[in-house]
Amino acid sequence: MKNFFTLIILAALVFCAYSFYTKAAEPEKFALAGVIEVPERLEQYADAKNMTCSIIVKNQADVPIAIKRIINPQFPLNFKVDAKDLLVSAPEGSVKLEVQINNHGNLGILKAGDIFGSAEGVYEPNSKDILISANKMTGTPKMASARGDFFRTTAR
């Protein structure tokens, strides 16, 4: 009886090890990896506090299929977009990558001070070493307008 339980436990351990090995050896179905670079002239704005870096993956019809957000990024930034960032169940074909860096978090709405850019060309799912250059900026960043005069309102 003791040998029977030992055999069952040994079989369970072998089964668990085999399951873990096959899952670890299975390639990811969707993964894009690379680096986001910001030119030196825009680095002070991109590395500011409370910035959000959004990596948008689009299909050939320019429809977003995945979005990865990184809060308070430091550039150059290594990134990886995988299956948990997908907006669709099964992406097909090649993809384009864009990046938006801003402090308001809204995508598709460019305001003064927003930094954006894209990767050149198209990529297949599971591509690595992608270079995204965030080299454009809309206007100059402005501080949010406060109502009234700060010194006058705090002196009351």
C-alpha cells in the first residue's frame, strides 16, 4: 500500500513537471519588444513627473489592436507588448507601432506639450529590436491655468 501511494505521488510530480516544461517551452502568440528613444531636445519634457507613455499597436487598417501604458517612463525605454495588452482576441497580419507621451493620459487627442512618434515600417507579431522614435511635439508645454492670482488668493 505504501508503494502504491509513493507511485501516485511520483506520477503526479512527473505530470506537473511535464506540464510546466511544455508551457514554458511554448512560444508566445503575440509579443513585440524594442526601445523607445526621445531626442535630447525633448528629453526634459518626456522625463517629467506624471507623464504617461502609451505604445499603440495598429493593424494595416490603422485600427488599434493593443495598447501598453507605462507611467513615469525614463528614456530610452525598453518595452514589451504581449498578449495581455491586446484589445482583440487574435491579431492577424503585420502591425504598425506608435507612441504618445503626455501628462493627461488621453489617446488620440494631442494637446500642447504632447510628444509622439512611430516606428518605421511594419512588423510581424513576435518581432524584437523595434526602434520607436518619439521625435515630434505639439506646441510648447504650458502650465495649467489657475483661477485668480496665486499670491492674492493665498494672502486672504
